[in-house]
Amino acid sequence: MIRAKAVEWIARIRNGRSIYLIGVLVYIVAALLLMNWLGQPGMRGVAWYPLISALAFAAFLGSLLVIYYAPMAGAVKALLSLAILLVLLPLLGVRNPFLLEIATQAGIFAAMAIGLNIVVGFAGLLDLGYVAFYAVGAYLWAIFGSPQANIAFGTNRFPLEPEWFFLFLFLAVGVAALTGILLGLPVLRVRGDYLAIITLAFGEVIRVIANNLDKPINLTNGPQGIRPVQRPPLFFKPWLQSLGIRADDPVLYALYFYLLVLLVIGFAIWLARRLENSWVGRAWTAIREDELAAQAMGIPLVRMKLAAFATGASFAGAMGMIFAAKQYFINPESFTFMESIGILVMVILGGMGSIPGSIVGAVLLTILNLQILKGLSQMLNTLRQAGVVIPLINFPLSQWPTQLEPAKYERLVFGILLVLMMILRPQGLIPEQRHRMELAEAIGREKEPERLPIEEELPPVVSAPEVKPARD
């Protein structure tokens, strides 16, 4: 029996499939060992710890990308991915809650990037006010899930019980989708830059309304924001206690929101895939390529555009509600225009129309913003306090101005990334197959040398016969 199994494994290794599986497992184990080594108490005091920790966490999450590209069976890929997302990452998050916070934030932005990708990547509608739907979902639960509704309506029935969270999650999806339809109705006749300007204005209108709707009816509490926002119930806590597992509420809520975000992302990926391969997705692609040709082929532009706005907005509404419950506090400054630009950068970085690209772009930019740039600033402050002097130029870091800290230049880094992507890889990190083919065809057409017209070959010159003069 053992010999037969050994022969079977040797045959698989010769076929090449098991080599990839072994390579993926080695990569995951190496990333875990690196994370475990960095998690030792003595490492946190090292100056370069924040930066190395951010790079190690990015490498650990990169194992999901390695699994995605590895030529293995789908069941094996799914099993390894679930082991990383549902077992290894929560265990790392319990030891270091900051890593779980980063993963949750990346998941929130990934779901929103998938929603914006439906509008921008699938249907080709440039939306610069996407954060407005995010704000609608957040304020919907923040108002009724806090005492703020008592101030607005003069009652004493609020906040709602935590069990209402799940009902309001579906309600936030519906209200955000309805808001997307209301936005789409007046802008159906415009396209391109004009559509971008109108959606930008819509996003600013929602933020200004939230900032000023503290009078005459105090619905949003203005710039002071709303707190405390009710959190969902820990219905599984008695089960854990019966199993002998004791954990504090902050740890349980961190795991709770992480798993809830994973559930929403899984549903978003499934829905986006189904829409992409359906007649609705093909209609969106036709509208993106040429609206006139799509209309000539019988595609209803109004319904398809409204469907794209509603579908993309629903994801943002759900994530906004989860964000409000997780943060325990919201204010209008959480929904600025730059948030919409950040999500758009995630879509462009990953690849327009690419669902895996949207997730990769969201994860990379979240780690860059929350870990790498802030880690560089922390490392700089540690070296400044230690009195380190830059060699060659003999410049003491204690004189380094605080205005030049890397964490304050997030938007500058985003702009540089966009410029580099447009120059070096305009199709994105993980481009959609159609975009990849179109760009390859366009680049090949540009590189093809211009052929000069071939001159027609003239017939050979035949000398005229000699004419002798006639005699009289």
C-alpha cells in the first residue's frame, strides 16, 4: 500500500503538478516563519521593524496570488486559499490585531473596487463620486443604530437593537442601489468628461449635505459626526464559551468584521463573475466599446446604465454600513472626494474590468497607505530620536522637517503610481483578457513598419522596328 502511494506520488511529481503544489506550500511556510520571527517581542523595538513587517505581510498575502496563478486543480486552490484566509490569517491577527485591521480595511476597499469596476470597467462609465454610495450606507445605520435618531425625530426608541444590523445590511444595499438609479437618471445623456464632472459633483453634494444637515433637523449631527454606532450581536460568543474558548469582545469583533467582509467579498466576486459572463455583462461591454453600435444592435442603453450604477452602488452601501459599525464613529470627513480617487486608483492599478485586479489593487494600496508609508515615517522618527546622521553629507536626521514625512505624501505616491502605470503597463497588473488583446493589437499596429506602396512593374521596353524609306 505504501509502495503504491509512493509510486503514485513519484508519477505526479514527474507530471509536474505536485512540484507546483510543493512550491506553493514552501512559499506559505516561509512567509509564516518570517511573520513569526517578526512577531517576537524583541523585534518591535528595532527601527526598521514597521517597514519589514509591512513587506512581510504583503508577501504573506501574495501567497494567494501565487495560488491563483499556479497550474493546480481548482479544488486544491480553493482549499489552500480558505486555509490562508480562514485559519492562518485570523491566527496572525489574534497575535497582532493591527494585521487583522489591515486585512479588514483591504477587504472593504476590495469590495468597493469590485463595485466601481462594474461601473467603470464593465460599462465604461467614469464615476468620480462613488464614495457617495459609501456614505449613504454608513449614515443609514449610524442614524438608526445610535441615539442620533432620538434627537432627529424626538423619540426614545433608538438605538435599535444589535439584531437589526442584518436587516439594515440588506436595506443599505437597496437604498444605495436606489441612490445609484437616481444618480443615473439625469446623467444618461452625457458621457466621458461630462459624466465624470456630474458624478464628482454628486459625491460632493452628499458630503456637504451630511456636513450641514444638523439644522433645522439634526439628522447627521453635522461635522461632529455620530457616535456611538451600534455593532452587530456576538451571537456565537455563548458557543465559544461552551467550548472553553475565552476571548475579549474587541478580539471577537475584529474577527467578526473580518469574516463578515470576507463573506461580502465572496458574494461580490460570485455576482460580478455571473454578470460578466451573462448577456448583461456583454451588453455593458458593448456600451463601453461603442454606445451607438450597441444601441443599433438593440441594447437598451437606459436600463443597462441604470443597472450598472445600481449594482456598483449596492456594494458600496453594504461596505459603508459595515465600516460605520466597525469604526463606532463616522463623520463627513470619512467620505471626501479623495476617497473616490483612491478607489479609482485601485481599479486602474489592478486592471480595468478585471475582478482579481481590483482585489490586488485594493490590497496593495491599502498596505502601501496604512503600513509602508506610515512604517517609513515611524522608522524615520526612531532614527531621528536616536540621533542618526546621514553619511557622506553629514546631515543629522534630527533636523529633518516633519513636513517631509512619507505618510503625508500618500496622494503624491498615488499620482506617481498612476503615471508609471500609464507609461509602463496601461492595462493594469492583472488585465482583463479583452483589454489585454486590444492593447496588444494596438501596440503591434504601432510597431509595424509602414509599408511603402510597391511600384508597378513596367513592361520591358521593346525597340521600334527600323523603318526603311520606300523607293520610287
